[in-house]
Amino acid sequence: MKNRSLTRFAICLKNKGSEDLIVRKVYQVLPDEKAEKQGLLRVIDESGEDYLYPANYFFFVDLPQKVERALRQRASAAV
């Protein structure tokens, strides 16, 4: 199981060629150091699965803990 404390959230800024991303939507980003070194982020997209996308498609946001908790619960319920 992935470490939830390292999970971050980012807003999608563009989705060129990526049908499973919605611009202006907040997505959960999972830790993946190897991918980040290659300019990619591991994102849970609209399919409910995690895939690699270009990091420049996203902007990281700091959310209040209450909001992060609600987003994680929503993601867990979808699985």
C-alpha cells in the first residue's frame, strides 16, 4: 500500500492527448521518485487508476487537511 502521508494534490492545467484528465480538476498525485526524475507524475486519473503524465500538465496545491482527508476518502470509496 502506498504511503498516504506522501500523497500530494495538483490541479490539471492541460491535457493534450490525455482523455482521462480534465483541465482545472484536482488530482491525487502518488509518490514516484523515478518518474519525477524523468519529468513525469503518477496521477490517479478519471479511470480511477494511476498513470504517468507530464509534470508540466499540473500545478501542485497545498490544501487544508480537512479537504485532503475528504479527497482521499472519496478516492478510496471509488476503488
